[in-house]
Amino acid sequence: MHQYRDPNRADAQLCARALAIRLNNRAWDLIEREHRSIAETDEMLDAAHAARELWAIATGSRSNIERLRAHQAVACAHYRAGHREAALHAARLADIEERSLSRGVTQFDHVMTMVAMHLAALLNFGAPSNDVLMDMVEHLGREARRQRVVAAHFMQREGRGDRGRDAHDRELHRVGESVREQAAHQ
């Protein structure tokens, strides 16, 4: 028997995914700005929240790696907006989401959840120690380099290039810089 698949649902998922990606990128562009207008702060928060909800539509699930990353973005957006309770709530959602996922969570995801929790704690409870967080970022750098060497060896053996390396390096550098910047402002 042929199973019916609603073409409108598939279209909605594709549209939701495209919008989630654009809104997530916009949210991070605004999160990373040193200064934002009130309108840009509102846009940052709206983009982060909308992306989080769109990932549920795009994936057909309320629990997935994209939602984890969206919770992290929402937490960072609220931190940058100075919203204590909302930053803590979103960081806790990221932590819960990370713990519920059985696969797909990378070390980078784990560090980003820790960053979200750290920033929320900074807003709510004062200046916690950066030592554990900085150790995790440094370990992420070492682990990423090790994984890249293994991946490069495999890709070379298989006759493929290492195309994702530059993007991964930029993202790793961005997280490290963000954490160092937050530590410098304490």
C-alpha cells in the first residue's frame, strides 16, 4: 500500500528550514555586534526566538540539535540585551535539550551550552570563575585540531578535500574570542 505524504507539509518544512537559517544568522550577526540600537536589539531577540520555533517545524520535532543551537542563540541574545531571567531560562533549556539528545551533540555544542549557562550566571549571580569555561574552549581547540588531522588523513585517503575546515576554524575562533571578551569585561 502506498503511504500518502502531504506535499504541503514538505514545502512548509523546506520554507521553515530556509527561514530558520536566515533568522539564526541574523540573530548571531546582531549578537556579535558590540553596539546595537534599540530596534536592532528587538530584531536580535525576535530573530533568535523565531529561528528556534521554525526549527520545530523544519524538523518535525521539538527536540533536535538545531533546537539546541537555537536555545543557545536565544540565551546569548537575552544576555546581550541584559535580560537576566530570560537568558537563564534559555540557557537552562539548552542544557536540558543537550542532555536529552542521544546523538549529534558535538564538543562545540557542549561548550556553547556552557557559554550560555556561564553568561546567564554572569548576569544573574555576578562574576563566576572563567577557569572551567576557558579550559573547555582550549580543550575544544586541541580536540578540533586532533579531529581535523584524522579527518584530513581519511579525506586524503579517500581522495576528497577538507572543505569544512575553514568554516570550523572561523567558528572556533569566534567562540574563543567571545569568551575572552566576556572575561575581559568582568
